[in-house]
Amino acid sequence: MSDAVTWDVEAVKARWRAPEPHDDKYSRGVVGVIAGSEAYPGAAALVVSAAARSGAGMVRYVGPMRAQDLVLHHRPECVVHDPGDAAEKLPRAAAWVLGPGVADYPEQDAAMGAAMAAGAPLVVDAGALETVAKARAAGSREASADAVLLTPHAGELVRTLRALRHDVTSDDVMGDREGHARLLAETSRAAVLLKGSRTIIATPGGGLIRLPPAPSWLASAGSGDVLAGIAGAALASGMSAAEAGACAAWLHAQAGQAASAGGPLVALEVAAAVPRVIASFLT
């Protein structure tokens, strides 16, 4: 896509795949999640909950025991894996979500490396952004450009561009969000979803998708983890990275509106509202 486009409900409806009678849990899309940590176990539960609520046929979780316990408390249907085992033999998944809440766990880092090396479609957030962007900028691109979605907020975009030796500031990014999202997309050869009240998605080659304004109540802890989980489910269903990001951002905003009803919300409520929003445009 070379021209800027604006995403709406019709764009989502045209791409969102509802299950059919012949589908099973594998054909509906398996999402692998490498997120959370002993310090931030909640991120894991939020990503997994959002992926499951968005229609993934199965969700697999890779992370430390404290996060595994929290994941199973919220989503007992999730399949959990030890990070060391996953690094040695990567579990079967159609797409992986890497990075939300990860912190100082070498076995989990090794599992993320295995997912990258496998060439699997990826949603990359938070603690994995710099690692994946640097690897892809250096030429390690086992997954194609249309199968990798980076999801930074403005501060993470600054840090990631600096890690790639671009001398940028927060003021630079806020003054030209689209230009800097495109810069990261070109440098990393991946789609870039720049989060904010007006989310945008840039692709290598200059393509740009603009999303409508999202509710300001979504500026809340864990909201980005929910977005990553929705995007993981969309990517696992067979969408391109840019399409998955655009559909996820639109759905995330609508779920935020439903959860908020004009007032405060918390991230888990956004994940819980996702099925109602999907039903509204599929029926």
C-alpha cells in the first residue's frame, strides 16, 4: 500500500475471519505469547486474555511460573510452557506476541530468539522492540516484512530509533509521528503501529494507515498489552502485519469505548468487551 488510508468498520469486517463449520482450534489460529515476568506477571495475563477473547483457537504461554499461575487463573484454557523447553523446541503457533512485561529472564529471551529464528509472524512490543528492530536492521529477517508488526508508543519509538543510531528526541517524534513511524518501518523492514490517541501504522515503502481517534480513557496501564493480544489473534488468522495492526487498533478502541461508557476503565475490561464488538460487525 503506497497511499495513506483510513481504517473503519467496513475494512475490519472485510478482513476479520469468523470460524466455519470445518474449522478446528488449529485452523482458527494458534497464538504463542512470550510476555510477563516475575516482576510484571500481569502483562502475561492481559495479552493472553485479549488473544483468547479475540477469537484465537488456542493460546500458548511461555514465561516464568508466577506469570504462568496468573495466566491460568484468568484463562484456564491456555496451554503453558516452560521457557527453557520452548527455547529448545518452539511450540506450534501461527503467530507469536513477544515482549510485553518481559524482564531479565535469559530462558525467556532464548525462547524469543527461537521464535525470531523460526521466521514466524510476530507482534513485537515493549521489552522486545529494540532486540527485534536491531536484528532486522542488521539483516536478520527470517520473517518477511509483511509478517512482523512493531507496536511502540512514542517513548519506545524514540528509544528504538536511538538503538538504530537515529538521533531523535521525543519532541521530534511528536512533531512528525508519521515520518518517524515510517523511518522505523524502513529501517527495520517491518510494519510499525505507533500507539496514541490517533494510532497510525506505517509499512516499508511508505504506506500509511490512519485510525480514528480512540477514547482517552485507554491511556491506562495494561492497555497496550491488550492491543498486542488482539493483534496476535489477527495475525494468527492469516492477515498481513499492517492489516492485523489496523484491525486490532480499531477493535481495541471500540472495546475501550464499550468498556468505558464514558468513564474510567481498566485493561482487563477492554479485553472482556472485545467479543461484543466483534459480534456487532459479524452479525
